[in-house]
Amino acid sequence: MKIAVLLRGKAHNGTHGAKLFKRLITDRYPQYEFKFFMHTWTSSIDFESPYPRALSIQDMPRQDLDSVIGEWNPVAHEVESDALLLETVIDVLWHNAQDIHFVNYWHDVISKHARTKPIYDYFIAPKELKNKILKGGSKETIFAGADNNNYQTLRAAILIHYLVAQLYSASRVANIYKEYAKSSDWNADLIWCTRPDTITWLRHPNSINRLYAQLSTLFDEQTISYNNHILCNEQRIYKGTPWVQDYNFFLLPQTINSMFTNSPSKSIFDLLTAYKYECLGIPSATNSISHLLWSLYGRDCTFVTANEKIVPKILRPFNPSYLDISDDKECFDTYTKYIINTPRHTEEPIPTPRELLVDTFNYLRGGSK
């Protein structure tokens, strides 16, 4: 069986992620042919920063990025600046802010839910931006980022960029795979979309075959209109909104276009404009917001919890000595305990200096921070 592993998102901790994927997956399943594809960013996240992660963006040293790419050894990859995605986000905010009824409705809603206000009240419709447009402000002037008089608008742009970056990256790496398959005539039997900083434990020697069999059964049993199934670790309803665990997606190549479009920028724009009312229930979910966005982004698909036990963990601090543990399961379990026992910064939003907002926005747009 040929398996295309699509790696998306920022590359921090990706070197250790590659070592553990080799140890826990490719070495344990030598009967399969794995090929890796990657889309990543020039930036990383500073996990030591006391500020929310959306504001903790920093350059990833080129030698570190090259190390991650070299360790995964993808057959095709792309390293992209954050600036292109930020321009799409700006277009979203500009479009939504001109829908005065929508902005007024949203701010009427949040006025009744004050607990969401510290960080998510300007999610996709900042009232400040609407007011500046009504006063004749231009897109270029409002999003110049040169001063801190439009900090609410800049904050909204930064947050949206942070929340949709994984969605964009997933579609982009899917396109990288499709381009490779077309030019090389190498076509995968199974698509596995994950992250460079994710480690995954599959407990059974036949787990991958079982995942493929589940997808094949779903494909065969449904009509052509309803066969776009995506297997994930977990999916549930969270505060009234579908919630999808996004660390691992498994799908058949026949369904890849339904989940990952050829135009990631257009898909992000459509998600946050054409489906903006559907997005309004998401901010109250606090740190689960990115998981809730996946259900809307994949609205043409059916997310199904895999029958096979899949255990993912996200790499944070990592001690390479764990790789010396001889037993594979013990290696995974020991690292899992290390994650659980390692203190993390609070997920609660904290007051943000306006200067930091401006600096972060300018950085994302292509400047330095």
C-alpha cells in the first residue's frame, strides 16, 4: 500500500516529530510505502512567551527549518511566508465590515456574552473597522499597521490568521501532493494528513489496513453524493457546534478534492464570508476554536471517528533521551507522561500591549519583529 503523508503547519519541534514518526510508524510498518509532502511557514511560535500564541510569532532560523525538512525528507515541499494568508484575512475583514447589519448583529450578540470579550469579540467583524469605513477610511490606510489607533482591527486580523493557518496549509500541501502525483504517476492508496509536531500511536500491527478498510467500506456503501468521508481521532458536538480532532485525518484519494480545494485562499475567504453567520457560534468555545473551524471548512465531507484506536500527542518540550528507550510503546507512554507533567502557560487571554499587536501584524505582513 502506498501512503501519502501530508505535513501541514509550522515546523517547530518537527525534527523530533520526524524521528518519532520513523520510530513509531515507518519502522513498525515496513510493509507500506510512505512518501512525505510538506507545506510549512517561515515563522514559528515562541512557546516561552507569556502572550497568547497568536501574538508569539517569530522567525524560525533557516538552519532549523532546513533541519526539519531534511529529517522528514519530503519528496515535495513548500516554505511560505505568512504575508499571503494575511492578505486574504484582510480581505475577509474588509468584506464583512461593510455588511453593517452583520456587524451590528454580531456585536449585539457579544454584548450578551461578556465572557467572550477579552480576545474573541472582534473575531470576523470588528466594529472599529466598520466605523472607520463609514468615515471614509481606505483599506490601505486602516491596515497600514503604522500606529496603534486601529488595534482592535489588527488584533482581529492576527487572531484569524492564527486560527486558519492550519486549514490553509492543509489545502496547500494537498495540492503539492496532487501536483506530484500527476507529474510522477505515483498515486497513493491512502492519504494521511497530520502535523510535523504530532506523534501518533497505532496500537495494532494491522491498524493501517483497518483504517483503509473502514474508508473503503464507507465509500462502497454510500451513493456518490455522500462518500466524502474523513476519518479522525475524535469528533463530537461542543457547545452546540461540531468539533473535530484535527491531529490526524485519513482519507481516500478519491475524496481529497472535497476536503482540500485547489485554491486555499479562496476557501478561507468563502469560509469566513459566505458562511460568516455559521462562524458566529464558534468564539464562545475559547481554545477549541480551531477544532470547530474544521467542521465548517470540511462542510462537504462527513467526519467519522476511526474504529481503530489512534492516540495522538502534540510535541512541546522534548527530551531526546526518550528515543533511547528500546520498547516503542514505552517510548510513547514515557513521553506522554512528560507532556502531562510539564507545566504550560495558561490558555486564558491576558492584556496585550498595543505596540505588540502592531509589531506582530507588521511581522506577518512581511516585516521584521
